[in-house]
Amino acid sequence: MATSEERINDRWTIRWLEAMADVEPAQWDRLATPLQTPFLEWRWLHQLEVSGSISAGTGWHPHHLTLWQGDTLVAAAPLYIKTHSEGEFVFDHWWAQLAEGYGITYYPKLVGMSPATPAVGYAFLLDERLERTPVVPAIFSAIDRFCKENGIVGCHFNFVAPEWVNVFTDSGFSAWRHQSYLWHNPGFRHFEDYLKTFKSSQRRNIRREVQRMDKAGIRIQAYQGKNISPELAPLMYRYYLNTNAQFGPWAARYLNADFFERIFRHCRSRLLIMAAHDPDMGRTPIALAMLLAKEGHLIGRYWGCTRPVKDLHFNLCYYAPIQWAIANGIRTFDPGAGSPHKIYRGFKAVANTSLHRFYDPRMAFLFQRLIDDINQMEDENILALNRKLPMVQTADPVSTRS
């Protein structure tokens, strides 16, 4: 690939890095740590790459843009060149099929996101001492030059942080909205406060689902930080495989055992593990859920079990994390992608946004021609989902992420 380093003025140099290992962790995290998301921090991105889960071998070619002032990193954008759309959770396969039907090349493409992570929060990493202007235009210009020099036909940013969406659209990117889920904590003091927000029928149903764990003799325990044993990593990986095995060709198996081993050792400060213990299994949990917490935000990622237990999933992945969130002052909880049963547990449907630029004018025209109608249909889908919220007051359903 061309353009590994480019001097853009008397102060700044652009360097394109092919691995997170090519930048010092302290330099990168000085920019990433202030962000709400944990998924752009050096440790997380590095473990994805060094484990081989996200690498050229799996179709993710790291090409991270970094902006330097002398020897100091002042801005960065995690980026990957791809020849497929797997592991993005922004399902643009049909755009690729549409392009093929018109004889338009769709790949390779440049993707900005935390790989295999459908969680909102992508942003350019900026030194807080710098103003966005002229840094952001310099980044966009460098990306455009890189794509054109290397025959990359489209640039895509997925799960962009809400405060950055207008920055991208003002720079000529087109917005595509997608439906996800989010739980808001208005200041609950107890789990009972959460239950009171539901209509009586669903409140009774949730109570039954919670009580079913007691009747089954299952105890759910939360582990955080140094209390998380690295010995749980192989078990989490096995349960991750068990869950994916249920979905056949629609599985989202992108991570390997080494990745889990690494994050259970190196990323424990962000991890929250929910473990379901059954006395008949001894010390080995029959199920695990892996979440991450940062800046008052909780994000669900993976879960799995050794055997099915009725309502175990709802308790391990929703109710127990909500109890923990209330106790720890968490403001929002993103439960991850999935089916609309989250609506019945108080997670509202919200919009997340991806941003797109095509360098082939034909593909740019097709996208612009269709995207408004697509976004309108998604907005209507979000409103329809929120009308099903079994809450005491649902007159003002949430349609956008806050």
C-alpha cells in the first residue's frame, strides 16, 4: 500500500500503521481513554490483532491513520482495509450485490470501527489541546488521498458516536441509520424501582423469570477487575462457541481462544463477568456473560452456557447486569445486537448511524438515490418497536440514541 508517511504542513505528519503494535500504548491511550467507549483503547484493539482474530488472515488489514506533531501523537483513526463485510454488523451485503448488478466494484473498502463490535462510540481520537479545525479536515483529506491512491472504492465508518455524526455529514459523508437497543437509568435506587416502570402484567412476568433462578438453585455472581480469574477465559470462549453454534450460517464467530485469554489478562479493568453457578456443577459456572463498563456506560458482548435453563439468558444478560448497573450508578446499558425480546425487558429501540463515502460516482449516486427511503423505513421500524414497550408510560417513544 502506498503513502505510509506524508508531511502535510510544517507541524504535522500523517503515518499509516499496519498494527497497533507500531504505536506506544501510552501515546494512543492518552487520546482514547477520555472517550466513553472502551473499544478504541490500545489494549482492546491490540488484543484483537495480536491474537489473529482481526488480521490479514481473517480479511481485516489494519491501516490506522495517525497524526504526529514531532514525536507526539495528536490524532488517530483506527481503520481497516477489507474485501468482505463480515464482522461489521452493518449489513451492507446487499449494497455490494446492487453494485455487482450494475457492474460496479464494491471492494476493497476502508472501514473505521472497532472490529466485530456492534457498539456505538467510534470517533477520531484527538488531543484535547487541539481544536477540531483544521485537524479533522486534514484527517479526511488524508483518507481520501489514501483511498484514491490505493484503489479503495468506498470509505465506511460504523457505529459512530452521536456527537460525531454531523462532523462526518458536514464533510460529505452520507448517513445510514440502523436500529439497536439501549436502557437508560433515570436514577433508580433499587431493582424494584426498575420493575415499577413496567405495566403490571410484564412486571409479574419479570418477577417469575427472576424467581425461576432461585427455584432452579442457580446463583448469579458478578466479577469485576482483579476479581476476574484468567482461568475463566477458556470457559468463556467455549460458551461463546456454544452460542454461535445455535445460529448456523448466521453465526458471528470472529474471535479465537487467544483473544479471550488475552483480554481476561490485560483488559480486566474494563470487564464485568456475570457467572451463573449451579451447586451440582461445583465451582465451574454453567453460564457466563461478558460485559464491559466505562464512564457510566455498560455494554453487553458475549454469553453462553453449558446447558439450557429456562430464562437463564434473560437473568444473566439483562436482569443481573441491570441490578449491577443500578448499584454502581451506571447511566446507560447497551445489551448488544439481537432480537426484539429486549423491548419486553425495558430496552428501547434507538438509532445508531454509519457514515459512507463512495469514490465511484455511480455508486455514490445509487446510495444517495435510495438512502432517504431506507432511513425513513428504519425510523418507522424503531417507532413500531417502541410502541410495544410494556412500560407504564410509553407515549413518547425514543427514536434516537441519546
